[in-house]
Amino acid sequence: MSLVEQVRKAGVVGAGGGGFPAHVKFGSRAEIVIGNGAECEPLLHKDAAVLEHHARDVVRGMELVMDAVGAREGVLGVKEKKKAAVAAAQAACEGSRVRVQLLGDYYPAGDEYDLVFAVTGNLIPPQGISLQVGAVVSNVETLAQVAAAAEGRAVTRKLVTIAGAVAQPSTFEVPLGITYRDLIEAAGGATCADPVLQIGGMMMGRTSESLDVPITKQDAGAIVLPREHKTIERKLRPKPAQARIGRSACDQCRYCTEFCPRFLLGYAVEPHQVMRGLGFTSQGASQWNPWASLCCSCGLCTLYACPEDLYPKEACDDAKVELKATGFKWEGPAPTKPHPFHDGRRVPIERLVSKLGIGAWDRPAPLRPLPQEPARLVLPLKQSAGVAVVPAVKAGQKVKAGELLGEPPAGALGALLHAPVAGRVESVGDAIVLVRG
């Protein structure tokens, strides 16, 4: 059986947040495989824990992918400041075809465009993918799961960090379907009265007022913050209010553009022009909105650069939705070189943490054993890019650990879903609820 088929049968997806089904990516040809261990979201430490405890699996997975895509080189990108992760990665690379490349402690070092440029010197075409410059990029946990898939083990567990306003910030290896409420309890409980979750990180994550959100294959963890925290208040502000404030207050200072990582790589992204479009008619908006089409939604413009606390990232997100509805396709020039100030304008994580007002919670979150395995798991049918799986089980059915629970329709993009534990299917809807035992 080919590696691509092994990975497909194991249900491996991008574990760094993207959730793209890995078997599709590994069916291509490439010159280099890049392991993404940069982990640039503040307070999250999942990828560092993967490398500290499973570095050999990561390197093994990289070599398997290298063979599958015909790559001549493997590079594992790790932030230099993650000393334990670097040491483990370097030890695992000894005698292998993979080398470690040390990265700076800036945001967003883990962005695929930025990482490919840092490792290869090549710029991915606008709205393109890394394969177009001969590279395959995968999160380090995904690569460890590839090694497991080659041994016939499906993805049923993953590592996640729970940080912020909890008694004991931790990284846990958990079964899919455990809830963030369970993890908060495992981390000693919340230390604020009305906690709100920032799932996936402060910058690119989603805000949830519910703690009962289940962990999926693509989750890296969550930051717990009090509802009254400034950044949470900003994120919970209704979209119409965000746009209204921007329409009335933006003074076109250009800071959002000048700090944009894609603009600094040479791409035609200018959030200040999108903000200008907020005050135009629909005809005028169509003139300016294309400046948002290459935005990566990293959030630096909104949460770091804007001196007036406006919402350029959200304006770009809305513009991209409008452009997609019209069938717009970028036809402008590809960048040939980064901005002259590219290196000097990188945002250090320490400075970003200060700006976000989360310095009090910037603590290590080491890997710890899960105090108690959950009795009930909630497994959403959609846990990857593409479509949801079609359930292969019914309510009341007994299943074994690792048994297939669902698969995407034939020919559709998606990833198989397997039972994390042996138990009974309690219900089947938008999620499969599994009761242990």
C-alpha cells in the first residue's frame, strides 16, 4: 500500500490549524519537504511539545513524505528560542536526510509563504500553493501522524495546549471529541469568573463564548481569557459596528499596510486601501477590494499595527467574501523580491504579547498527563478542509477503538473519521456522540 493510501485510510489532516487532507498533498511531486514547527501564535506550545516528545516520529514522517513526493531535501523549521524542541529535533535528525533550520521569534513565522521564503528563498505565486515552487509544507504533528499511519494507526488523538487564565497552563495528549471545558478542568480550572475561549490562538483563532466546543483534528489548543479583557471585547464586537467604526475613524495612516507580512514579502496587499473602501459606494468598493485578495488574515493589522484599534483584517475578510462571490481571480503581478524593510519590520512575539495585554499569562505549558479520560466524546462530522463525512455508524451501535465512524462521499475532498475509544454510539447528527465502554 502506498504512503498516500496509508495516510488517507488513517484520516491524517493538517494539524496546525489548516486541516487540509494530507493524502492529497502527498500525492504530488516536490523537491523539498518542510516541517513546520514554527508555532508563532503567542501562548500556544503544542508544536514544541510534539518535537520535545515525538521528534523521531516527526523526522520519520518527513522521510516517508520525501520518498513519496520524490524530494531531495527535508528541512525542519523550529524557533531558535525553543531550546528543548531544537535539541530534540537536532538529535532526531542525526543520521537522517533531514536538517533543522532555526527561525527567529517573530509573528507570523509559521505562515506558509513566510516559511517557504525563509527556507528556500522562493516566493509562492499570488493565491498559489507551495507545490508551485517545489515545496511540500506540513505541520510537525501531521508528520508524526504520517509515521503512525505507515504503521496502520489512525488519527484518534492529538496534542493541544490550554493556556491563559487557568491555574496550570498545560499541553495534553487527548482523544478527539473531548471538550475545552474538560481541558480547563484538567488544567486546574479557570482563574476568572466569566471565561471566553480564543480557540487556535489570539491572532488567527476563533472566539467562543461556549466552553463545550469539542477538540477536532486541526485544533492546536485555546487561550482562556476573562470576558472583560480588551482583546476579547474587541473580538466580540458585532461586525456592523466594526465596519461603522472603521468608516468613521480611519485616517489612512498606512500602519496596517506597512506591518502586513504579505506586503513586506512583496505581495499586493494594502489593508489601508480596503479600509478606505468602507466609505465608498458599491461601485467604489469594487475598485479597492482587490487589495484584500492576497491577505492571509494573520491579524497583525487589527491587533498590532492600527493605532486607533480599528478592524482592517475584518474589512479584508469581508472584501474577500465579496470578491469570491463575483468570481474574482487575482491577475496582478507576482512579487519578485521582498520589501527592503522586510526583516526590520518583523514583529517580535514579546512585543506582540505586550500589545495584546496577555503578558500575565505568558507561561510555559509543558506536556502533562490527562488526569482523567472523558466518558463522553463529541466528534463533529467535519474535521478537515472539504466536506463532512457521511456517518458509517448508527445510534446504539457498539464500536471498537480505531473503527471507522465516517468517510467523505466518493470523489469529495475530506478525511476519514475513526473512533478514539471503544464504546457505544449515543447519537448521530452533525456530530457523532460516543460514550466510552
